Amino acid sequence: QKEVEQNSGPLSVPEGAIASLNCTYSDRGSQSFFWYRQYSGKSPELIMFIYSNGDKEDGRFTAQLNKASQYVSLLIRDSQPSDSATYLCAAEMNRDDKIIFGKGTRLHILP
Amino acid sequence: DGGITQSPKYLFRKEGQNVTLSCEQNLNHDAMYWYRQDPGQGLRLIYYSQIVNDFQKGDIAEGYSVSREKKESFPLTVTSAQKNPTAFYLCATGTANSNQPQHFGDGTRLSIL
């Protein structure tokens, strides 16, 4: 059973629009969730983390968490070509105290 | 990532050879991790350490070995037993509490000659 699932994409979004990235997780006890951005050939970079149900905003990024439905999402407003990257969702696995990463969603912002 | 240094950036391994990837951090983080990333794949955990002189196997430890003699250093050795070592290797650090995010070094790309 996959523990953190993401649509691999590519997700194509016009410049200036909202990009919506989704992630589901299997461990109902997970409390912490992370979004990383990874440019091609580079290492992942943390962009957001969220612990509580609801929304968390940071600049153009909003993370949304719904623990009842076991999904996390990342919204990117006013998408820019520089947002084109792979976005990795990660969840802390309560049962063994590790962080599990999804395979990532490739996002392509169309100029 | 600032404070986490991986070296070398590129490494080539010959058949039957062991190679060691370096990871050094000055963030004073207790926990250090090694991941492997293959094209189009997520991150798979090889080994992790939450305290000096102690480490645990991750999901794909076979063919790899590590040591944690100092808080700042967590080298990974890819042994000749690892038959498919070509991948992007990422070192990460964090607090011992998995509720906190991990931060990554720039990675080492390993290829077979």
C-alpha cells in the first residue's frame, strides 16, 4: 500500500493562474506534512509545512490540510514560469517516526 | 542547502569497487538521513541516524553501509554488493523529532563506469 500518493503529472497551468497540487496519505495518525520543490537536477527545497487542519499561507503559497479525508494540497497563486518544478509531498509516519515522500508532481507553467 | 555539504557532486564507480559519499553539517542537527532518488521516483530511505554512534536501516539498506562517529558527519559507503548504484544520493538533516522538516544537501550523482 502506497503511503503518500501524488499524481505524477505533468500538470500544465497558464502563467498567472492558480496551480493546485494534491496529495493523499495512508497513516491516519500522521500529524506533520511538508511540501518540497525540486528543480531538475537539484535537491529538494522545503517550501511549506503544515500541522493543523485548515489553510496556511506564505506569500503566493497556501497549504491545505484535511485530516478527516487524509489529504494535503498546495496552491500556488499567480503562477510564474520559475514555479515549474517537481513538487514533493511528505508526511510524518506516526507509527515509526519517519518521514515518507511521495513521488512528486511535475508542474509546468505555460508562459 | 546552507549548512549541509555533500561531496563529491559527481562520482563514478568501477565494477567491484566501494565508494564513499560524504555528508557534513554545521546546523547542529541530531538526525541525519541518506536517501536515494531514481529518475521519476520519489525518495527512498537508505539509512538514518538520530544520535552519534547509532543508526538504523531504512527501506533499501542492502549494499550500503554508514557510520556516525561525529554529530557533524554521516558518510555513506556504496559497496560492490549494490548491483544497481546509479542514482542521485541525497543527505538530509533534521531534529530527532520527525514532526520537524528535513533539509537537504545538494546531492551526489553516482554513475557506473
